[in-house]
Amino acid sequence: MTLATTAFQIVRRTANALQVRVDGREVWLPNSQVRWTADGLWLPTWLAKARGLASSPSRATGDWPSCRG
């Protein structure tokens, strides 16, 4: 589990995906793989790497956080 970033904006939500803006880029992420909390945007490490979010300065690993939102 990766804390991709603490600075993100939700742009759009659909039944299956979430579009977020991170560092000026917009990326789509599957709802089934993403959690967002007051601490930030959490997703599996493989997905963070695939979407180019793994290099963000705010990275952490651990269990799924409790959901908010």
C-alpha cells in the first residue's frame, strides 16, 4: 500500500473510477483499488507506479486506511 500523495483533488467520480488531479496531472484510478482519507490518497504500489504517482514525495506503506469520502 502506498500513500501516493497528500495533495490531490478529486476531479470526477463514476461508478467504477475516480479521476484525481495530482501535481497538475489528471489520472483515472479504479474505485476498487483506491482509498482516500484525511491523510491522503492511498493505492497499491503497483498502481501508483503504473500511473506515475509512486515518485511523489509523500510516500508511505502499510495497511489500507479506513475510508473517508
